[in-house]
Amino acid sequence: MIPRIILGELLNNTNTQNIHQVEIINLSRDVKDLKSEKYLKLNPQGIVPTLVIEYINNNNNNINDNNNEPTIIVIYETLAICYFLSELFINGKLEPNRNNLQKRAKFHQWMSLICNSLQNDSYHYYYSHRYVKSIEQEELLKKETEERMFEKFKIFENELKDGREYILGNNEYSIIDIYLFVVATWTRNMNLKARDLPFLGKYLERIFNRKIVNEIVKSERDSEPYY
């Protein structure tokens, strides 16, 4: 969902004349799909997501030596896809200006916290059976994981207490907000929900009400709560 939202926002806001075709592989999580020979050629890990782009270089940016022939670019790993898309559609402004080192530092800090910490924690919750051997241990691991994630969401709650619109500031919507929103939605059925933090809850509602976000979330989830 994260790459889909980013791509939707970028395609909605930027000139895409160099992009002939963009495809995010959205297979079911059935092992037969993910482990098929065709898919493994794209992503040898056999997991989602995978991004495939057919690109024609009209900007002399060394993506392709032959400007008349499209280049097929395949990339996997969610964080890598996020960074690649924000660089490819640089005018989409989903990342801070390259000359603003302070904002760039915060940008990388928050992206790392969400991806390497919060997202990684979520695996311990949803795939707890992979890490422990008994139901009792699973229940304990889930409880501890919820608490750990909630403490990290409090970091973002504290950032938002000044009333800012987005994590980097007012009018500075970025891939941080998209990534944080989606990871926060994974707590929607937990005992400790990200939306229950007052400032973070209002922020999540604001992100959800963005047209592209709303459409994609509702297309992938059958019923409320969406976040």
C-alpha cells in the first residue's frame, strides 16, 4: 500500500511524460504466487512489494544510454521503492529540498525510525509464531510488541503537539507521512492503537482524508476501521 499511495500522489502532481508504464506487483500473499518462477525473477525473496517501471530517458540522467528505447527498471524493498520514486519524480515534492540539510537530516531520521523500528516491530506482532514456540509466548510477545510500538508512536505524538500539519511542518507533506500513516493503520485492531493518541489521531485522520490516500486505503480494505 505504501508504494501505491506514493505513486498515486506523485502521478497526480508531476509531469510523467517519460514514464510509459508503471506497475506495482500486487499479488496475493499465497505462496504459490510469491514463489512462482515469473515473480522470483523480479524479486528473488518472494515477497511484496515489487515495482516495475518502463522509463524513457529524455533528461540525460544516465538511466539509459539510448534515449529512444525504454529501460525496464525493477526494484523491490519498500524503503528503496519510496526513495526511488521520490527521486524519479523530483518535482512531486514528497521529500525536502536537497539544499535544506536540516530538513534532509530529519527526513532520513524519521524514515529510518518508521521503517527499521516500527515496521520491524510489527512483524513480531503479526508473525509472532515465527519467533516463539508456544501460544503463551506468542501472547506475551504480542503484548510487549504493542507496548513498544505505542511508545514509539508517542515520539510522533510529541512532534505533532505544536499543531503542525505534517511531520516536517506545515505544507510539507512527504513520504514520511505516507509511510507513518500506513504503519499506524496496522495498529487499528490492537489494544494500543496509534489513533488513540490525541495529536497523532487527528494527524492520521488528516492523512486519511487526502483524496489519493482515501481511495487506495478503501480499495484495499473492506470495512472500517481503516486506521
